[in-house]
Amino acid sequence: MATANAHDEITQALADLRDSMSHRAEISCLGPEIERAVAAGASWDQVVTAIGREQDEAWEQLRHDVRSAILRNASSSDALPEAQAMELAVAETKAVRKEHARERSRRSRRSGSSL
């Protein structure tokens, strides 16, 4: 039953994100809605689909906000020094970008092989 509830929470968060996007031109204003969707378990693919943007475009517009959020979270935690938190954030960002590149490559190969 928990899976159904989690799915419902993701679905609702993405619906709220789509609705918010329909009222705003800039995705940088959607930080709280995006954070809620991700916290509910939505993937980056689901988020960018909900806001009607390409992954690269969305990342380019949101990366400064994401970095600021990471810095705020790191600053509020005494458990991890800021420098280590930033190193961790940079490593995670690089890993996400690498995964996105692999996914684009897979999609490109699939679309090329269907010709």
C-alpha cells in the first residue's frame, strides 16, 4: 500500500508542478514545487516533462538555484564542513550530468537504429 501512496504523492506533486508552470514563464520560480516533487520521489525526467522543458534547458536555468539550495543545506548542518559539503555536491552534480549524457547517448542510438 505504501507504494500506491508514494505513487499518488509523486503524481500530485508533478500535477502541481505542471499547474504552477502554466502560470509562470520562468522555471526558476518553481523551486519549492520542484523540491516537493523530487522529495516525493519524482525523477529529473518526470520533473522536466512536467514543466515542458528539455533536460539541458531546465538544468541550465535551475543549476544556480540548485547550487544555492545545496549551500544552504550544507551551511545548516554542523555534521559536514562546508568545503566537504561542496565537494560532495560537485561530485554528485558530475555524476548526474554523466548519467544524463549516457541516457542521451542511449536515446540517440535507439533513434538512430530505428531509421
